Amino acid sequence: MVKTLQKTLRDSSSARWGALSLVSFTMLCGYFLTDVMAPLKPLLEESMLWTSIDYGIFTSAYGWFNVFFLMLIFGGIILDKMGIRFTGICATIIMVLGCFLKYYAITHISHDADGSSLLPATIFGLRQQVAVAAFGYALFGVGVEIAGITVSKIIVKWFKGKEMALAMGMQMATARLGTMLALWVSLPFADHFKNVSAPILLGLVLICVGMISFLVYVVMDTRLDKQLEQESGEEEEPFRLSDIKEIISNPGFWLIAILCVLFYSSVFPFLKYATDLMINKYNVAPKMAGIIPGLLPLGTLFLTPFFGGLYDRKGKGATIMVWGAFMLIFVHFLFSLPLLNYWWFATIIMLVLGVAFSLVPSAMWPSVPKIIPERQLGTAYALIFWVQNWGLMGVPALIGYVLEKYGKNTGQSAAAYDYTWPMIIFTGFGILALFVALLLRRENRIKGYGLEEPNMKKA
């Protein structure tokens, strides 16, 4: 009887929310570094002589190793076989190494490749500085993406049957705070220190602190595992490689994965160019241009937890994703129109995009455990992130190419770039995302995944 009444650490509200705070801070630091270069595009072109194509290739490097070397999939398998603690520690170390390499490239490698370095002047057709910075960003991308799937599994472990969607919403909101800070402070920070590398150094310091935060979480996780072993008296069914076949044969998994890549391809690559868009289309001063895109993640701080809590209590997850995709189309289409080129109009539609950016993830990620068994979650999240990385890798390079070839103004225009075609491309991704969201809602009705049902179990 005493054993039945015994509670574990995750039954304590303060303990599970404390654990969430620790890993969420780690992801905040990771997302700061993910977007720290986004506001610096004009400065890189001016002081480092980068082109839009250079910047597009550098930004696309985020997904190189995850996509072509399947590092995310291996990371998911390691997560399911080796556990949260081992995988998370490795991921944070990789993030630190990747950031250091990017910082080294910007500070110690000359943009003119004067031969002072041991490396060749060009590497795979890229100038030395761009290539090394891209390699560091690709390495960092491995670490932050594996950290992302690890944190997703951590939340399921601590919040299953409780406030899971709210917890995922809070974690995403905290991570978006890192994005907001990057968009707001990077350019002023670089301007204050008269050095484009200053924001990257700040990010390097932050990610080291984030690694320490995760190590504190490891102590809590170790204690929880001991309690769970005592409570159940048996070990969890182990992950098998054959489970991968079971995951990829699930149509619900593929609809979630495709929705993920289409939705995030419409948002994250857009943020990489949003500061430049504000300067060129809406005539915002460069020092202030990052503030308007920064409103997008600011809105998610409140709305993602709100919509996640709504999903926990009321359900309607598939419907939430449909509405989010519809709003995405509306916003990008307005950005593509050659009218109302005023900062206040850009601010309004950026806030609407923030609502869409809150709707879809708040329902999408908590829906995965309803489709995939818990022992397979690490690999399932890894496969979804792997599909997503195709978009995060390809779309920024595509936008950079389109800008350089078809959007560069060579006449009397004060704007360096015309963003009409990039925004039309983003609108197209939104249309496809809406179609897939509707298919997912239909599949849920057929298979009974429970995506329209609340997450919280009644006592």
C-alpha cells in the first residue's frame, strides 16, 4: 500500500517545472546562436565582402551534416538506446565546438584569403572564411538539433498525462526568446564594439552557460530514473532498429514530418532575411531593423503556452494546425505585395505571423506522442527534424540565389534588393502546409490518433 502511494519526482509540480526551466534555458542559448548572424547580413556584405549567395550558403550549412550524413537520425537512435543524459551532454559539447569554429572563422580568417592561413584560398568553391564559418555552423546545427529532440523526449518523460502541450509551449516560447534577443541585440552589439564577431562571442559565452544548465538537469534526471525503476520494478522495453520501419510506415508520422518541413521552411529561413527585408522594402533604419522581426518570437512567448494549454484542456490539435497554416499564407502574401511599404504595416503583419508561429508548433509537437510509442520517440523526433532540416538547409540557399539573380536592384533604386519573389516562394510553402494540415486532420478521423482530444487525463 505504501508503494502504491509513493510519488516520483515528476509528480512534484515544482520539480518538473524546474527541470523544464533548466533544459529550456539551454535551448534559449542554442536558438540565440542559431539566429545571431541573421541581422548581420548587411554588415557582412559591407565589412567582410560577403554576397547574398555567400550568406545563403552559410545559412543553409545548418542542415548539411544533419541531412547528408544523417547525423540527426543517428542522434535519435543514440537517444533511444543510450538515454537522455548521454545524448544531451554530447549535443551541448558539439554546440560549443561549432560556435567556437564559427567565431574563429570571422575573427581569424581574412575575407580576402591573402594566403596567411594554412587552408587554401577556396574550399569547395567557397572563399576560405565563408567555408570555415559554414562548417562551424553545420557542426553547431548537429548539436542544437539533437539537443532539440532530447528536450522533446525530456518533456514527454516528465509531463506525460499532465500539462505536456503547455510544457512544450513554454519550452518553445523560451527558445524563441533566444531568437528574439539575437534579432534585437546582434546588430547594436556589433555596432557598439565596432566588430561583427562581438555578438558571436556573446553567443559562445551563453552556450557555455547553457551547457552548465543541462548538467544541473542531469542530476535531477538521474534521481528520477532511480525512482522510476523502484516504482515499476522492471525496465522499459528497449528500442530496436526494426522500430524505424514501424515509424516510417505510419502515415500520420509522414504527415506531421511534411507539415513540419513546410511550416518551418516558411518561418526560420524568412527570419534569416527579415532584417534585410525591413531595410530594403520598408525603409527601416539598419540599427532598428531587427526589432520588427523580433516581435515574432516575442509574441510566441505568450501565445505558444496559451495555445498549448488550450490543447491540453480542450483538444482540437489538428484544427489548430490548419488555422496556423492558413494564417501563414495570409501573412507572406501581404509581404509580397508592392504596397503599404511602411514600418507600421510590417509590424502588424509580423504580429499576425507570430500568432501563426504559435499555433502550429503548440499542437504539432505534442501530437507526436499520440502517434508514436514512447520508446520510439527519440528516433521519431529525429526523423521529423531530419526532414525539417532539408528545408532549413535548402530554402535559405534558394532565397539567397533568387535575391542575387532576380532581386538585386542595379538601377536608381535606393533599395539593394527586391523581396517580391522570395515572399511569393514563402507563400507557396504556406499553401502546401495548409493542404498537408487538412490531410492530417482527415487521417486523424480515420485512424483515431486522438489529435482532437485533450492531453490532460482526468483524475
